[in-house]
Amino acid sequence: MAKQLVLHEDRLFPAEPTLRGIARRLYAEVRELPIISPHGHTDPLWFAANAPFPNATDLFLVPDHYLYRMLYSQGVPMEALGVPSRQGRPATDPREAWRLFARHMHLFHATPSALWLNHVFSTVFGLTVRLEEETADLYFDTITDSLQRPEFRPRALFERFNIEVLATTESPVDTLAHHATIRASGLRGRVITAYRPDAVVDPEHEQFPGALEAFAALTGEDVYRWSGYLAAHRKRRADFAAAGATSTDHGHPTAATADLPAAEAERLFATVVAGRATPAEAELFRAQMLTEMARMSLEDGLVMQIHPGAVRNHNQQIFERFGRDKGADIPQATNYVQALKPLLDRFGNDPRLSLILFTLDETSYSRELAPLAGHYPCLKLGPAWWFFDSPDGMLRFREATTETAGFYNTVGFNDDTRAFLSIPARHDVARRVDCAFLARLVAEHRLDEDAAAGIAVDLAYGLPKRAYKL
């Protein structure tokens, strides 16, 4: 007999009754607030074309590296899940892929993925039994049949989820045509873009040579000269701002910044575009470009995000077969104090700059990031990210940063996801965890409950709107 799927009303709240009661009251203040999703990786084509998602496998499994990285770790081939390789989409039956997923659902016990999935299964599709081998076909048919109905089209779901703003992330060589279509669609709420220049900033990126060519074609600038290259960035940033962008995003291996004299920067760029840069020179160029991006942010007002610390594509065989972003990015220790100093020496005291810092190195929160954000006017802390976008990770973030940086040197929550339907679930988890953390402060008489309620609203809604200029 299938086991019941139940979303407990008190999930993620403290077990102690007094704390739980406070958390409930705080959560009631934020539960129905609109969603501000200021950074993520959903596909704008979904909202531009508004076509139905094909089936449960294409919706949940194929785009979600959180899921298939866990399955791959247990010996499940990615081809069997329908994940496309560099050679194209495998000839995998979507139903069989879903059955395989269902047989391995136990691998996700106590993970954030299980929280998100069960929230979606219950609240979006009305499923009342758990996903397991014997219910795989029920799930596949219920979800796939639902997706063909108008109320499950991407725009309808966007409005149903009460999303006020959702930001996607595009490269400088994207034409932004999908965003133009979305703006003309009459969608309630906004889908905006964000400027992610990694492909034309990182000399070690496999797309760098081709991206530079496209960069030149789109901007009409001589991007092989330093002045033309910088002018091309300014043009594309203006295009992105016109498409709604309020932020840039930088996924560098480290947080290193540099502030080279103009002539030295020009010589370094010449080495880079000639394809002769050593790894050290590639790192120096990325570092210089963070400072250049900060300089441009002072000009155009775009908020700057730095997402460092991931060793991208760690599994070389998976990278060669499937390409990037296939679940093999691994955190590494990351320095911020010395790494950011060149940029901060130049711009750190200018309140016109807004720089949001993320980390995959939790040890840096109390040692480096919270003290930095608690001092420099330009710095704010992004939420617990990626591997730490979890109930315990969020609590560790608050515990490590609040006493030094407070709540108002943070930016609330962003989901940073490719999995569209998980957005309400992820925001609900963040709201519940923040209310649980605030409840303890209230119970310990470190915070009045009315102040905690105001903070809860700001964390869920006000801070992301202000931090991202929305």
C-alpha cells in the first residue's frame, strides 16, 4: 500500500512548543508575500513561448543537476535519465527514466531536494501518496497529463506562484529576444535578465574564442583591442538594462580582484586575446575584470554579484561527454579579505557601488565575510548558496553572520535555480527557517516579537527588492 505524502504545517519549525508557537506567528506574516526571485537560471524561452512542458521527466529530471548528481553518485547513468550529452539527447523513454528515478527516491531522504520535490508534488499537482517504485506511473501520468492543461503553462504557473519579479541569467552574446517577447506578452509580474559575462571574461572558458567573435558581431566593437573590448561590455550592459536587468553576475573560480595600471591591463589583455595567457595570467585577467565591472557599475548602477569558490566541471569525463553544469562542480576554500582588497581600495567606500558576495566556503562567513559586510558601505552578503541552500545551511548562515553583519547587510533570499517549479518551495523553506531562527531570538528575549515580525517581512520581501533595485 502506498505511503501518504503529507506536508506537515510545522515543518522546519522548532520542536519545542514555545519556540514553535512564535515561529508560527512570524511565518503567518510572510507566508503569502509575493516572491522576489532576483537571481536564477530558469530558461526565458519557457515564458516567451509559453509552450507546455512535455512530461514529468523533462520537467523535473533533465534540467536539475541536484537530482542527477545524486543518482550518478549511486551508479545511475545520466543517459538513462534522459540527460543530453554533447552528441545530443539520448534515446531514453521518459517513462522508464521516471521509473528509475522513483526506484531511487530514497537517496534523497533528508536532503533539500526531497523538501522541494514533495512541496511541488503536493501543492502543484495535488498528489497525496509518496513517490516510490509502485507509484511511479501514477506520478508520471498525473504530472504529464496536468502539464497539457492551460493552467500548467509556464506563464500561468508564474502567476499562480505569485512571483512578482524573476531574474534569469544570460551571457553577453545572448540577443535577449526571449525577454522582448515576454515583455510584450502581458505577463503579470516581471521576468528580467542579468548580465553574466564569464564566457568573454574567462580566458580558460572553453567558449572564450567563439564568444569573443559573437561579442564583436553583436556590438560592432573591435573587441580584440582593450578600449573596444571595454566599450563592448558597456554597450551590452546597456542592452541588458533596457531588458530589465538590475544586476550582473560573476562566477569566477576565486574572489581575486586586481587594480592594474592602464598600460599593464592593456598588455595583459593583448596576451589573453592572443591565446598565450598562462593560468596565472588568466587569473589576473579575471581579477582585473572584476574591478572593471565594478567601475562600470558605478556608471550604470547595475548591482554586482560575485559567486566564487566552485571548481567547475571537476569530473573531466563527465565534462567531455555532457558539457558544463552537470553536477560536478565542487566547493573549495576561498579567500576574501586579501582577494577583494584591490577592488575595495578603489571603490569600497563609494556607496553608489552595490556588491553582493556569495560563498561556498562556510568557514569564511564569520571570519571574513560578515566583518567585511559589517564595515564596507558597498558590500552585502548573499544568502546560503548552492550546496548550503538547505535548512541547516541557512541556519548556519544566520548564526555565523548576524552578530557581526546584522540582518540588514544581507539581501534576503534568492533561489538561484534552474528548476522553475521548485521556486515557491525554496522560498517557503527560507521563510520557515528564518522564522525559526527569529523565534529563538524572541524566546531568549534578545529581540521583541514585533521587531522579529518586521525583520521576517524584510528578509522575505523587502531586502531582496532593495538590494537588487527592484
